[in-house]
Amino acid sequence: MTNAKTIVRLLNEMLSRDRAAISCLFLNRVPANKSLAKHPLINIWSEQSIDTIGILGVLNGVLQEFEIEQISMVINEQYPETILFFECCDPRMPLAKGQKNPSFDEFESPSTEK
């Protein structure tokens, strides 16, 4: 049975193989229409009345449908275009500014190489 820890392990393995490519892919956001923004499972970012979605929002929507723990990404504060690692998260944690649906952390962070 697949669980969030397995998915996180795979995402972190991909990240270790090509941090630039995976960071670029997961940090990219595209505009989302109002219908998608109102979907109860999809994580949408809203800032200045513009709704956007990224691949992690889609993935977490799928995980919610199957009642699997959510996943978050930890971004390098010095280099915000770089993801340090992925981790499991507790959907009950407070939302980040602009975020409409749950996501954030509770799981032990893997060591960060590179």
C-alpha cells in the first residue's frame, strides 16, 4: 500500500538526482480558473486576486481523495528557487499566506545534502 512516506522518499530521491530540474518543476505555478480554485481537494495559491496552482497542489489533492497524508516542500531561504527536501505534513497546521487549502509539516526532515 502506498503512503505519503513512500512518496516523500521517492520525491527526495528525484531531488537528490537533479535538484535544479525537480525544484523548477515543483516551484512552477500556472493560473487557475475560479472553478478549479473552488475545488475542495486542490491546493490553490491566491495572491492579489490571482489564483495559481502547482504540481504539489495537484498531488496533494489526489492524496486527500485517498485519505493519504499531505506532502510539503521545504525551500532554501537563501535560494528560494531551490527545494531542500519534501516531507509529510499535517493538514491541520495553519495555512501559509495566500494558501487556500491545507498543507505543512510534522514529519522528520531528511538530511539535506548539497
